[in-house]
Amino acid sequence: MSKEPYHFFSVDFHKVLSSIDKNLLKDVLRQMFLIRNFEQRGEAAYQQGKVGGFYHSYAGQEAIQTACIAACGRDHWYTTTYRCHALALLLGARPNAMMAELYGRSTGIAKGLGGSMHMYADRMLGGLAIVGGHIPIAIGAAFTIKYLKQKGLVSLCFLGEGASVQGAFHESLNLAALWNLPLICVIENNQWGMGTAASRAVCVKPIAEHFAKAYGIKSYTFDGLDFFNCYAGFKDALNECIRTSRPILIEAVTERFRGHSISDPGLYRSKEALKETMEKDPLLRLKSVLLEEGILTEEECEAMDKEARDIMIAAMKFADESPWPDPITLEEGVFAPQEKI
């Protein structure tokens, strides 16, 4: 991660810790274990040739979306990028159906036709593969919330720092600010857009702070490796967005543990830099806090990890044994006019 200073959202750690139900904290750690184990098993399946296309791992970024769902709940509309496995799991997608989708089987979430980049769940409008292309969809959800006068709801959109320089991002923020839409855009700055460092691709830093000023909206910057900083920040941002019905721009500063996709060896960063990043593992940081506070024991943590591992091994077996889609279904859901011959 960059050494340059960020002014992270100010948090009183002990106050935040005491405000969160202990059972919720246990559930959050369980979810992080589930996400990490899904990514590990999915990566292994990819390397064995059982998963085609691309595979974008969320490993190292778990604190952001787990904190968001824990703080905001599942009732809002969510949209994200092709790095979509974590959000789908957090919003209730079944591991069996997700793994089967990776394998391209008919029992998958999208019947095996979407693959790794196109996961869906309740209130999740998709993992979408076009960089920045999903942001107008999130704007549509925010417009719908306002049009239908659905009080207390917002549209949350996750994107990478690379998407923050796309035209769709800026056009969407302009409309959201102009129309006072309840939108929260979360830039997950994992420092690398494919193989290009953020410092060589985005002209400002912090990203959210600078771009938000241009559109007259509020911004936040989170420590994306710290669950408690993200949780408190999302709570505050949600309340602000609901109160004002104005868009908010968030930058969560983190760093992914893998290459852009699993096929990317990540030669653009040194082993030493990666090791330093992985020592700040958000999963291990949360686990350490729960152990220190006596909320969990080491044995309970190990049991959580084993449970998540067993769930994902069972999901791999389910996917392996699931049937391939019938070729006759290939064009289902594809809408295009057919010319008469």
C-alpha cells in the first residue's frame, strides 16, 4: 500500500467496538472466513482447469464489504464489479450455486452462462464486467428509490479506482448530484488497475475527496484493511445519505493479495511489498481483536475456518457432479431482433 498519508474517517475504536453486538462480530468473522475459503478453493479450481474465463479474487479486501453489509443491512440495492464473489455471499447467495457457476454448470446462479464475473443475489444487481459500466445501473436503482419514495433505502455501488477515471463514473456522479439521488459510491482502491499502479492512472489523491468536491457532494476515506474503521464510516455515510438524499463518494484504501485475475502473476510488485501488505490481513486483524477482547477463543476461530473450508469443499463436489447446460439453452435470455430470410 502507498506510504502517502490518508486522512481516514475518525473512529474511537473502543466506542465502535462496544456499539457492535458480539454475535454480529462473530458472524462477520465467519463471513470473512467463508469469503477467503471460497476464493482459495475457486482459485485452486481455476488452476486445475475447472474454471474458464477470468477469476478475480477478493482476498485482502474482505473488511470493506463485510463492514458495509454489517453496518447497512441487506435491504438496499447493491451493484459491483467483476470482483463479485464476496458481495454475493454476503447477500445470501448459496456457495453451491456460486461454485457451480464458476464451473459453468446448469446448477449455477446464472445456469452456468455467467461464470466468475456475473454473480447475483437478492438485492444485488450483478457483478458486471465492463469497467465503470455498472455505475449507471446503480444510478438507476437510486432514481427508482427516489421515484417510488422508498424511505430509508439507498443504492450502494462498489467500483475500483481504475473505474473512477471512466466517463460513466463522472456522468453518473453529475446526474446523482443534480437530481439529489440516494447513492453511495464506494471506490475500493486496491492500488492496482490490472498492472498499472493507481498513482500512474489517477491524477488526484485521495480520490474520493478530490472528485467529490467537483460535484458538490460529501466524501469519506476509509482504512479498507480495518473492519472497525469501515463499519463506523459506513454507518455514518448511510445516515447522511438517508438524511440528505444526496450522493456520497467513499474511498476505501486497501490492496489485493492476488494479481488482477488469477492468471496474472503480479510481477509489477515485489515479493517484499506483497509480504508487507499480507501482514496487514484484514481477516487476521479482526480475529486478533476478537481474541484479545475475549469474544472468541482460538479454538472457536479454528472451528469457524474449518466449517468454511468444509462448506467450500462440499461446494466443489457439488459443482463437479452437476450437469453441463444443455446447448439448446445457449441463446436463452439473449434478446435481439431476427431478420426473416
